[in-house]
Amino acid sequence: MKTAGHSEAKVRRGLELTPFRGLRYDPERVGSLAAVTSPPYDVVVRPDGLHHLQSADPHNIVRLILPEADTPGARNAQAAETLNRWRAEGVLTTDPEPGLYVYEQRDGDDLLQRGIIGALRVSDPDERLVLPHEDVMPHVVADRAALMLATSANLEPLLLTYPGGGSATATADLIERTARTPPVLATTTEDGFHHRLWALTGPEDLATVRTDLAGQQALIADGHHRWATYRRLRARHPSPSPWDHGLVLLVDTARYPLRVRAIHRLLHGLPVADALTGLDGLFRVRRIGAALPEAMETLAEAAGAGNAFLLAGDGAFHLVDRPDPDLLARTVPTDRPEAWRTLDATVLHSTLLDQVWRIPEDSPAHIAYIHDAAATVEKAERDGGTAVLMHPVREEVVRDLARQGVTMPRKSTSFGPKPASGLVLRAFDA
């Protein structure tokens, strides 16, 4: 009874988004705000994207989230030294008052997303407040944890969604009203996205958000490894401490639905010819003589009828679909819901990677996860590997599995748009 009562008490606490003093770039000390931003660390395609961002401005945030040095320890020490130096030089300055931040992303007339950035109380899985939908890779969590420990900061927000009821909620109304006022920050990044940021510091506004979120449950849209890192570091530090909270962007998807895209795989050391040979008699394989956009359309059509993948890296595209039912019966675990067993990512990892190609999915030396299809193909062709292009899973499938407590194979989805890194940071001593 004691355990049940404790669990119920934690559930009633709900989501708790705490104001913080944001650490932001001084526009007068950098070339432009756009030039110091970056996509999230795991979206930067190394080394091309990393070096491009480094050359955009000497103070680009990528020097903190993806520092370069010979060893992990040296990288993290360099990030900490760089952060401290930028603060001492006034490149990064702390806002005078604690607040939450309304954040807007706009892509022309096609997409508008708004949400609130704050320091969210890190909850335990049994509270069922923050729902993951993907597994994580331990080495990535360890890497992020070491960086956060070295810098004593949350350098970029992860992306959470919640079904808030859209414009009928008080928080949604507050966000809409705030967006009609002058922002504290506005910039347009090279991908064409317009970004604006507002600070919410008034007690009534903060109380509105606190009350609205108390009954909400969030889904991790992007940032599973950082959330796992928050939980690991909170467990290591006696409460209360700054590690009790982690930086997040919360988006009400009833008002602002997110896009869901696939994350593709690059298989190092596996030429396309060898990959295709291993599929003989197990899948249907067809060569597609088309450019990437048309090939992706063909993949979408095939995915509507069952599991399907595109293989590339030899100058052509190969549609792989119609897996042998007996093969799936032998290789896909049967202890999870049908919706999980039929996922493309499940078949890829349980059947193709594990049983057919014998590729360890948690080894960076064997496999890379890349968000951009063209970049995946380009790297496969350059390196002699195999690109495995995926079709995105539907958002309702993701949410349904998460509510059941079932995680999808790692790197199964890419929700977006993702918050730009470098607009607001959270330093623990601020």
C-alpha cells in the first residue's frame, strides 16, 4: 500500500516546468545569431556539417555540443573551457530574471510551431509523465552525461509534445498573445526557418503554465538520449540540486502538429552487392532506375502494403520488400503488440541487421544513423557502404505504443521541426 500511495502522489504532481535564467548570445558580440546556431548534436552530419558550422562563426554552439579533441575527456574539458571563456568575454550573457521562453519556428507559409522552453522536473519512468518511444544506446548516454558534467549546463533543449487541447487551453492562449509582442530574439537560419523567442517572467503567466501542465503527459519527440542522461545525472546527485531539472521545449501538438520523418541507416563496411546477396530468397529485390525523390515515392507506395526499404550506395536504388513470412516468424520477437512487430524498424533490426547481415546495431564502427536521405546516400557512395532508407511511421502508432509502455527500436523516428541549438542555454550556476 505504501508503494502504491507513493506512486499515486508522484502522478498527481504532473509536469513541472520551472523558470530559469537563460544564457543567450549577445547579438553585438557575434557575427549574427543565425551563424551561431546549429541543429541538435545528433542531426549534424560529421564531418561535413560540423566543419561547415565551425566556419560559420568562431562562436558557433557546435563547439560546445560537439567539441573536437583527441580523447573524450579532452573534448569535454575543451567544451567547458570554451563555455567559461565565452561567458567571461560576454559572448554569452545571463538574462536578468528567471523565466520560461515562448519559442516560435516558422517555415514560410507551410509550417508554424510554437512551444515553451523551460527546466522540466526529471521524473521516473513509473510516474508515466514523460513517455519514451525509442530505446537508447548506452555509449551515447555516457557521452552526453560526461559533457553535461564537464560544462554544468544543459546546452540544448530536447523536444517533448503533449496533447493540450489546442487553442482552448490557457497556455495556448498565452502563447498566442505573447507571439503578438516584440520578441527578445529573432533570426532566420540558413535552412530558411524563422526563429523568434520571448521571455515569460510575470507571476500570472508562470502560474498559468504551471496549472495547465499539471495534468499533462508528455511524449519524447526528440532527445531520448538526453532525457536518459538527465535521469542518470539526477540519480547521481542528492536532491535538491540543479540536476533535478532538464532543459526542454514543450509543444502542444493539438495546436501545432509535428512532422514525423524517418531516420536512415548507413552500414559501414557492407557493400551494396553483399547486402543484396544476403537477401536472396528472403525478400523481393527490385532495381529502381530513378532519382532520389522518385525512389522515395516508390518506397512510400511499397510501405503502404508492408515492410519495405531502399538500399543505395552503388549508384542505383534497390527496393527491398515483401519479406518471407517464415523469416519474420523466426526472427521477430512475439512478446510485443502487433503494431510493434510489423514496424519497418523492427524488421530492419530484428531480421536484417541481427539475423541476415549480422551487424551490431549499437556499434558506431558498423552503423550510423542519419536524418537526411541524400546525405546518407552520398556517404554510402563515397565510403563504399550501404544506405538503408526508411519510410516514416505514423505519429498515432508512436503514441499508442508509448502509452502501452512499448519502446520502438532506436532511432525509429524523427519528429520536427527540432529546436535550433544556441538560442537559449541553461547554466546551473546562473
